[in-house]
Amino acid sequence: MKQTIGYRLEQYTLKRPQEVLIVTAEIDGEPDQITIFKGFSSSLMRPTDFDPDVPMLPAGTQIIAIDRLQSPYNPLTPRYIQQGLSLSEMEVLLQEVGV
């Protein structure tokens, strides 16, 4: 079974715990920003389900951009590694860590 992009991004952050991902996406026609850190996802724009098994990036989500930041994440002084990655650019990094 093919894993969703949300699950794969969560796995990426488990393998690279020094990174935080901020994903700008469109979910069900609505804009959202999701932060992913150490295997967990949380929305910055809408309520996050208490159940960690409920994906924040469900199948069919349109990924607009992915930012890689150094952890710990401080929204007042973010430390960017890369900004505005496309899903295809992120795919290279996912493959590097084996997810």
C-alpha cells in the first residue's frame, strides 16, 4: 500500500529530528499551513484532531510549498534551511532518508 504524503513527511521528520517542516497546502479547497516535527503534524490555521492517526494532510491534498527549518521552531525568528520547495523537490529528500 502506498503511504500518503503526510505520513511520509512525518517519517522524514523522525529521521531528521533537527528539522521542522511547514507545509503550505490546499485541503478540501481550503488553504492551510501544517507544521510537522518529530513525526507529528499540527495545523497552524485550523483545529488539529486529538487523534494522531487522523492525517493532517489527507489523500488528495494539494501541496503548494514546503519549507524546511531548523528546530526548535520559533515563529518569531524562524531559521530556514530551504523555502518554497515543490513536492517533486521534497521527493528527492524523502528518497534520501528512505521514506
